[in-house]
Amino acid sequence: MQEIASGIEKKIKVKRLVTAPGVTFKTCNVCNGSGKVSKVVNTMLGQMVSSTVCHHCNGTGQIIDNKPPGVDSTGLQFKEEIIKINIPSGVGDGMQLSMTGKGNESAGGGISGDLLILIEEKDDDDFKRDGNNVVYDLYINFTDAALGNELEVPTLTGNVKIKIPPGTQGGKIFRLRGKGIKDLNSSVAGDQLIHVNIWTPKKLTTEEEKILSQLKNSKNFKPSPGKSDKGFFEKIRDFMS
């Protein structure tokens, strides 16, 4: 995902048809290089001229004059090439890029085709993509949620520190503006959304159990959500609107 966020130059190996060494062409003697042949048809209204693609040169206006042994009638052969491609920032899975003239060459020296590149986006170990925004799951312990702390989190451009306020609830979403993926058609970048998960220990020592047992009946430990404590779907709706 870091490559998608910043853009990158890649080298790829391509197998394409090119004119074989030693192949030469000459002007088609049927269409005289025009690629078309004209035909005069007599009708009740007089003579009419129609044009069709020359069957001898397939419309290229050129035919093979000389070819080495082992080359087929088109004068083309497969060749592997290393091609550099620039992947712009903001591309997404399933997008298609095109490189003009980097496809198969045309028989008879015509215009080469284009190379079509299909983008496949790999899953990232740390981030999930939502459009140009990226989502990161931050796991914090109970004491950090209750007392607050300053923690380091990864972004697409390196680690940054964020402040966890005292009393942070599970499901809280922090926003780092401009830390997402730059839009493909502009310089505006999305945001990084940090989804807070409070980690509950699966095993406790005897001493830890005693401490928590003393606290569980405390007034401050009883859930009492207020109007400002929104549910999960409300939080997602607010951040996506």
C-alpha cells in the first residue's frame, strides 16, 4: 500500500511480437501502398466505385520482400523485453494502465499496439483501504484507555505519535488528516482513520485479579454511556459523511 500511496517505477518482463531481424518490406504491388483496392461496379445508375481492404497486404500497404529462415509469413517473432512503467499514486485494484506503442508490432511496419497493465492490489499487514482513506486498528490496554497515554502508530510515511485522552472508549476513531492515499486525479490525499480497540487480558495473576475485584464495584467502573458516546455505526457514518 505504501507503493500505491507514493507511486513507484516498476520493471516488468513482457513477451511481445516484433519484426524479426533481417526482415525487409516492399510496397504492395496490388494496392501500390495504399492498403485499399478499388472496384468499379456497373449499375442502372451508372458506374460506382467501391473500396475494400487489400487482401494481399491486409491493408498495411507493405509486403515482405525478404525474410530469414524460420520466420512466418507476417515477419514477426516473439521477443522478451524489460519495460519500465510508472505507477501513479492512487491507483486501485482492477484499474488498467495503457502504454502507447509498447504492445505487439504490426506486420508490414504499421502502428504498434498498446501494452495494457492490470493493477492488482495486495492486502497490507497493517492497513485496510477505504477509497483514499486507510484504516488502522490500534490495540491499547485498559490502563492506557482509562489514564491516557501518548502512543506511536504507523502511517504510510512513517511512525507518528498520537495522544490517547483519559477515558477513551473502545471503538473511538481518531483521524490523521492527509495521511491516506493521494487521489489519482488530484493532489488531495485521504486520511488515516485509527480505530481504537481495548485489549482485555485473557489470563490474570492472582494479584491482578485482587486489584480488579476491588475496582469492579466502583461507581466509575459501571457503564454509563451519554449522548456523546455514539455507537459503532454512528461513528462510521459520521467519519464517512
